[in-house]
Amino acid sequence: MDALIIVFASGLISLFAAFSKKPILVLSSALGGLLLGIVSIIYQITGGQSFVKLGYDGLEFTQASLYYSLTILVFAFLLIGIGYSRFKESTEHIGEYIGLLLFSATGAVIMTAFTDMFMFFLGLEILSIPIYVMAGSNKHNALSNEASLKYFLMGSFATGVLLFGVAWIYGATGSFKVSEIAQAIFQMNIDNTMLFIGILFILAAFLFKVGAAPFHFWSPDVYDGAPHVVTGFMASVVKIAAFSAFLKLFHEAFAMAHDFWVPALSGLMILTLFVGNLSAIRQTKLKRLLAYSSITHVGYTLLVLISGSMTSVFDMWFYMTGYGFSVIALIAIGISVNDEEDKIEALKGLGKRNPLLAIAGVIAVLSLAGIPLTAGFFGKYLVLADAWKEHSTLVIIALVNSAISIYYYLKVFGAIVSKSETEQAPIKLSLLTTLIIVITIIGMIGLPFIIPFL
Amino acid sequence: MLLATLFESGISIKHYMLLATVLFAIGVFGVLYRKNAIILLMCIELMLNAVNLLLVAFSTYFGKADGQLFVFFIMVVAAAEATVGLSILVLLYRNARTTDIRLFNKLKN
Amino acid sequence: MGHLLFILPICFALIVLFVPKNAVRIVGLLGGLTTLVITVGLICTYNSANGMHYFVKQDWIKGFGMTMHFGYDAISLLLLLLTAGLIPLILLSNYKNELASNRLFTSMVFFMQLGLTGVFVSLDGLWFYIFWEITLIPIYLIAYWFGAPERKAALLKFFIYTFVGSIAMLAAIIGLKSMAPSFAYMDLVNVALTDKTVAFWLMAGFFLAFAVKIPIFPFHTWQPDTYAKAPMAGTMLLSAIMLKMALYGIIRWLLPLFPEALETATYCIIVLAVIGVVYGAVIAIKQNDMKRLFAYASLSHVGLIAAGLFTATVDAISAGVLQMINHGLVALGLFLAVDVIERRLHTRSLSDLGGIAKQAPKFAFWFAALAFASVSVPFTSGFIGEFLLLKGIYNYDWIIGAVAGTTLILGAVYTFRAYQLSMYGPVNTAEFADLHWSEFVVFFIIMVIIVVLGVYPAAIIDFVKPSVTNLLELSSISTSLAK
Amino acid sequence: MSLDLVFYLLGGLTIGTALMVVLSSHPMRSVLYLVLTFFLISANYVLMNAQFVAIVNIIVYAGAIMVLFLFVLMLLNLDKENGPKGPIVMTISAVVAAGSLLTVVVAALRDAVIAQPVLPANAANAGLVENLGQLLFTKYVLPFEVSSVLFIAAMVGAVLLAKRDKQIID
């Protein structure tokens, strides 16, 4: 709860700091606030008490939600840091940009800790609305505007569908609280059609929000059109928050209706994997490739929801954290290379232009592909190993897909390690960007090694 | 309290469930059918209202107020969404002189 | 001391990146030799009576059953020795090349060594898989950066083939783990596979990964292209050491883990392997490109080793280990010979070559010696190895043994054809400088070892026999568990 | 039963106006029909004894949000636009999609079993201002406060997007 307040407050401070016309002030207040938030979460994880006591039981920071929040704040920190070079170019709006991203992070933190539908729904909206705006923050770019409109229409449609589902759940169980819903489902006759309608609508909205097939069609366009940082934010922070929230809904509230939604989700997972992978093969633009690869990763993550083992909260956290670091590294590279058309080909000769970026890029791609010793591999392993006992067919399908995906990851990999035909100027990185890239590298390599200490 | 006995008369909760579902379906239909972004936004508002109606009906039926409170929050969100949505539309209109979503397909290629 | 096997390659891989360009060669050689010394030290202190020697044995991630179990027995030690010995030889054989002074290349070779070492000492399923995969990256990069101009398609094929294989293995490891408390080698061996279909599919997962890498007959199509397009050092790494990973995998993992499932599949596998033996030899006879020729020759030789290993007898497996070492040395030498020709004449197609023996007698001598070693004449290490392997296969099924035996004749045909076409006949090439001292040293060392082992093969066979016996006992334990 | 009649009348009218929102070719008419729909929905709320929600619905939706819509319509001069002329396939698929949604839900509802309400003593007062206010400012005060974050985000966002930048004016 401390972190929530700190992050929101630092968002407000950033908004007002912008009046001073000193971008560095805005940045330092935002990053300072996030750091403070991270510190307070770590303090709580290690056994400290929250300073703010809640009288309301709709928000509860368990150990799991603290971990998810930690990741969210770290990612917000990295992304704002990377995006600074871009934000700086329009000093007029820098306060709004950074403020909105912080508000969005606030929503994401709420999404990790809710225990009733009120906070869930509000968190979801606080998470989404700033991102609708940020997707269009490149105001004079028609593509960015278009991305914003598409994301907004899809997002608010999904919100409508979600609420319809929530209303049915309320009708079936008479409660908005996760624990009471679970209790009611446990006691009721298993063939309750109202409940099923509710779950179905919530499931559909969930698939919309995370961009799983067949509701994925908006995501490549939006990822493509939005500014780099916002794409990174959508792929990392938004996804983690959405997955943590829906994991809670499906594993706690609807756990007893397991037999109903697992088959549906299994089919959709297979579809998502194949759609994401087969479309990714043809892509030539970095952000579009990232979009399709993120669809594929959503597919793997759905497996966590399906398998529903004891450790799924941890598996999901680990997977999404590892994935987020790789995405942020690639986004940082995209911003630094600064290619007009965002072509994958533009990554050629990166090793000459800036070895650090090339190393980060190589590790990020390997991690996305799930090659060992990266966080991506261990994440994939955890997910697949937990699903093996009950759903070995799905695991094999997931593995087949990860074999397909190697093809397009290898393309990016090849681009990064090969020499460019034309001489290109070396890329100079600011101290902040260098620091952030080093952090992502540590995250991608080091994440598996901290597990024993958790 | 003339109307408090609604659910003890011939009208059951199911009637309201039906009404809300029909309204929701009309909203969904509108989102799929119309091409003008403003009207799409209105159809989404219609969907939200169908949800509100359903929640209020359940709330009255259960005799619990939390359903109606949820409706307030939905209204809050609807207002926020409308604001943001309309400003996105204004922005788009300024750049493209139209709000027809069929013309926004530059990203597809 | 075992830790140094990991620490040294990492250190040298990083150090090499930062030393001045003209020191890269020396530092590279130094690094290779240091690891070699460590390995020899391990062998000297090894006591076969103790069986498996763990140098790291602790839990890593308890909840997920991941352990840190690293250790070695005689089989691992010999392969470690092979790796540690061949890496300096590969670096030395490129000494005259610009490649050797390339920081990235040398660094990648050390990363490669790290991965290979890891494969040979991992006694935990997941770590085995991890190191198995890791080796892919440096070899891919070496071939990608320094390979022939039109390498990309071949490399893609190579990567996808091997990746699909290893994914299958990952599935099998996960599947096996779901029945065991942890990934530790002994835990996996002790799994009682009562369900025959499950056992079969798990075995198939492992087998696919190994079969692609060895490669066994229908899975070999990546191999000639990749060998031809990779730089010579890459080809050496691939054929001399990397495919030994798969053979080692068969000995260490496939045989003890799935004896039951193998009983039904062994016949098919041996037949496939022997088809590969004959097929590789026949195709090799027709090749014009020397590198492709030796690629197919390698396919043929390795097929024989694989067939022998699957007979699962102490003699055949011990001979297989001997033959693995022999093949590593011979392949390195032959590819170096091709490289010597290619560096000087910029061609390796047999139709353009001829008469080199007159211009470079020293080279002709060493190449001839290698050719004899390759066809396993007596007093070379190949002789006793191939003989024991063939004997093992013959005992298993005399028809297959007889077919596999043709490799001796066919091998002689393609090797001497290549030798004759390039070395004798009219001189139709420009000047041909004789061996550089570094090349000479490499040939010399290889031949000395080959002859020593040819005269005294018992050095290897007696060394590994206790370990092999242990391994086969494990295999019978898990058979009885399954029953 | 007069109540039945009132319900059917209101329900029929609501559906009718909602349909007109979607179908009328003139955006301005759509807005006005939507306002009418909101009024009718509010009447339904009154019927269900949720007076406060009914009032708020009129003030917020019909009063504020729809005025905003009208305002934007007039601002952008969009009231001339004709109705949708999309390909017939799209229309049919829209009908099929919405129709199947309706059919599935309605079919499922036919044999829905609704939890029997446990009506507390003051159930009839649930929808009154006093009761709602009590809940909102005691039990649900945190969501109430958190919604301010939502509003500030929406405000900042709207300003960011709709504000004309200096470069354009130049």
C-alpha cells in the first residue's frame, strides 16, 4: 500500500514538476518515486510492516502481490528511463507523459493486490486509460493516432464485456468478493448457467486484454503504431498486471468451476500459439515481430492458468518477469537504433556501433527463444514442467511452437550479429540508458540464480 | 414503497436479465455494425448501461446495496472513458478530418 | 579441482576479448593448455574403484527438483581429455590463419569448451540439457561470422534440426522428472517406467536429440552442408568434439535410463546406424569436394560407433569410447589436411587438384599417415576400435555385422581415392608451400597419439572398463525396477 | 397486473430506442435516442426502487456524458454523415455475432437457477440515498478515493490529446 501511494504521489509531483520547464526534474521525481516504491516493497517482502493500514479489505498485499508489484515498478522504472531521451524532445508534455505512465503503474499495482471486483475493475481502468492516451502520444503521427483509437475501442469494448461477466457472476453468487465468490461456487450446484455465462464473458474480456487469439487482431497494429516506450509498457507492465489479476480470478474465484473453463482455455491456447508463431515468421518490423512474439508468449503463459499447480503464481511471475526484461532490452535497442521504419534489418552491424547494445540484444533474443541459462529458458521450463502431469499434450504442442519460433528469433539474432553493408555511425548511449541496459542484462541472466534465495 | 414489490408480482428477475441481455446484444451489434467512431463509443456506453441495469436488478433482488455501488463505479469509468475517447477522436479528426474507422487502416500493411 | 573445468574456459573466454590483437594467439593456446593440464591432473588422481566422482553435489532449487550435481567417471574423463586436448590443437592448427588472432573467434572456442565440458560432467538432467543447448550458440556464431559466403541457409537448417532435436529431449526430461523427485542422475535412473508406451516416447525424445547430432541416417541431412559451409575450425569442432556429445549422451543417459524401451528399438536403431555407415561411405566415394567427402566419411565412421554402443556390451562400449577418441583425432587431422590445401590453392575440389606430393613431400607424408589411420590399418588406434565394434555388432546380428564390415573396404576406397587424386597425378596447380611449423606440430601430435593408442589400446580400454561395467549395472537395475 | 404492464411498456420502449441508436443514419439522432434510452433505463431503476441510481444515471449519463457527445459532434461538424454503408457481409456477420450472443445467453438463462435472496430487514431501503451514502463513505471509501486516480489520469490524458500544440498554430 505504501508503494501504491508513493507511486501515485510521484506521478502527481512529476505533473507539477513539469511547470518548471526542467525535464530532468520531472525525470528525477518520477524515478525517485519509483525507487522509493521499490524500496518500500522490498522492505515489506523482507518482513517489514506497511506504514499505511487499510480498513478496507478489497486490497490486500500478499507476498505474491508484492512480488508482482516489485516487477511492475522495476519495469516502469526501466521504461521511463529509456523513454526519457524521447520524452525530452517535447518538453511541453513531458510531465503528462511520465505522469500518465506512473498512474498506469499505480493501476497495475492495484491489479496485483485486489480481493474484490471493485478494486479489480478500478485497477484495470486506471491501468488502461493512461495507456490509451499514451499510445497516441505521438500526436502528429497518423499511425500513433490510429493505434490509440484502436486500442481505446478494443479496450473499452473489452471492459464492457468484462463488466457484463462480472454482473452475471454477481447474479450467480451474490457477491463481488473473490473469497465469497469462491465460497458460493463451492456450495452451489455445479451446472449453474449464470455462472458459466459470467465466466465466459470474463474469459473473453481477459483474452482481449492480453491479446490472445482469436481476440489478438488489434495487438500488432497497436504495438506497431504506438511509441516504443508505450509498446514496451503494453508488453511488459500491462501483461504482468493483467495476468496476475486473471490468475487470481481464475485460480481463486473460479477454481471450483475448473472443469468448465479449462477445456476452452486449452483450445484457445493452442490457437494463440500457432497464430502468433505463424504470423511472426513473415514480419520484417521489430515492433510487429515483438507483437506477434508477445502473442506467442501469452500462449505459453495461458498454460500456467490451465495447469493450475501449487506454484503457478510463482511460475507466472517468473515467466513474465523474464519476458519483460527481454522486451525492455529490445525496446531500448529499438529506441537507440532509431530507425525510421523500425526494420529488423536496421539492427545489422549493431556490434560495431555499440557492443553493449548488441550483447543485450543477443541475450534478449535468446531469452525470448528460451535458450538455456537465460531467464526465458527457466521460465519456460517452470511453466512446461508444471503443466506436464495433467496436460502433456499441451506441453508438447508448446514445445513444437517453441521450435517454430526459433526461426524468426534466429532472424533477429542473425541481424544483430552480422555486419552491415553500409558504414554507420556508432551509437552513443547516455549514462541512464547504459545503466538500464546493464540492468536488463543482469535481469535476463541473473533471474534464475536468485530463485534459491526466494 | 409502491414498487418495491416488483419481484413479487408477475415480473421476475429473469425478465430483467432478458432485457439487459437484449440491450447488451444491441450494443455489441452496434459496435460491429457501425463505422463511425463516435457511434461506436455510444454503443459501448449502451453496453455499459445494460450491465448497470443487470446489476441494479440483481442488487434489488438480493436486497444488497453493493450492486448499486458498483454501478456508480461503472459510471465513473464510463465518464472517464468517454472523456478520453472523445479527446482521441478530436485528435484524430484534427489530423484526418474523419471519424470513419474504415479509413484508419494504415497499420495493416 | 573439478570447478576449474568451468572457471578456466569462462575466464579465458573473457580475457581473450580484452587482450591486444597480437597476443590473442598466445593467450588462446595458453588457455587451452591450462585446461589440458587440469584435465590430465584429474585423470592422474582418478581412482576407478570409487565409481562416479562428484565434485559438486548439492541442491540448487529444492522446490523444482533442480540440483547441482557435477561429476565424472572414466568415460567422462576421457571425453574431457579429448575436448581439452583438441581445443589447443584446433587453435594451433589455425595459428597461421588470421582467424586465430580474432578475439571473438577465440572467445567463442572457449565458450564452446565450457559447453562441452558441462555436457560431459553434468549429472543432472536439466544441466545436461542446458549445456547441450549452450554449445549451439558458439558454434552457430563461429560458422555465421567466419563461414563461407553462402552459409546462411545451411546454418538455419542446422540450427533448426538440432533445436528440434533438443526440444524433444527437453520434453522427455520434463516427462521423466515428473516421475522422479529431482533431476539428479541417480534419481532419473531409478525411475520405474512401468508404462511401456510412455517409456518408449521418453526414449524417443532423447534419441531424436542424439540422432540429429550424431547424425544417424535419416536425420543427417544438415550435416554435409553445414560442414562444407562452416569455417575449418568450426567443422573441426563439430565433427571432432561436438558429435561426441551425442555419443556420450547415448552411453550416459539413453542406455541406463531406458533399457526396457531400448530392447524393442535397438534392432531398428542399429539397422539405421549401419545404413548410415554404408550410405555415408558410398556417397563419399562419389564426392568431388574434399570437405564434403570427409563429412560423409565422418557420417560413416560415427554410424559404426553408434551401432556398436547400442549393442550395450562392455566390450563394444569400451571400444566405442576408444573409437570416439580416435575419430576425434583423425577427423581433426583430415580436415586440417583439407584446410592446408584450401588455404594455399583456394580450392578443395578433387578435379582441380593433383601432384601435390611432389611439391610438398612433408605434407604428403603426414596426409598419407592420416589416411592410413582413417582406414584403420593395424598399429593405428582405429584398428582395434573398429575391430571390437564390428565384433560387437556381429555378435548382435551377424548379417548386420557383415554389412557394417563393408565399411573397411569402402573406407579404403574413398580415402585413397581422395589421396590419390589430390596428391599424385600431373601437377596442375601453382606453387604449394610445404607445412608451416604449427601445422606440422598438429599432425605430429595427432599421429603420435594415434600410433601410441594403436600399439597399446589397453591404456584406454582398461581405463574405461570399470566405469562401463558400472553403467551397465545401472541399466540392469532400472530394468529390474521397471519389472 | 399493472406493474407487469409498466414493465413491458418500459422494456419495449428501451429496446426500441436502443435499436434506433444503432440504426439511425444521423449521428445527432443517435445521440438523442441514446439520451431517451437512458431516461427509460432510469425509469426501470425507479421501478426497482433504486431511486438514487436513477437520478445519478440521468445526471451523469443523460446530463453530462451525452452532452459531451453532442458537443463533440457539433464541434467536429459530424452531423451530416450518413449511416453505415459497409459491405453486406459485414452487416450479416454483425447480425450473426450479436444474434448468437443473444441466443446463447438467453438459452442458458432458460434453466438458470438463481440463488435465493436472503433479504435483510432493510432490503427495501437498499437503494436509498442514505443507505448508499453510508456504504460508500464507510466500507467502500477506498475505491471511492481510488477512482480519483482514474479521473486525474483521464483529465491529464484528455488535456494531453486534445490540446493544440504550438507548432500547429504557427
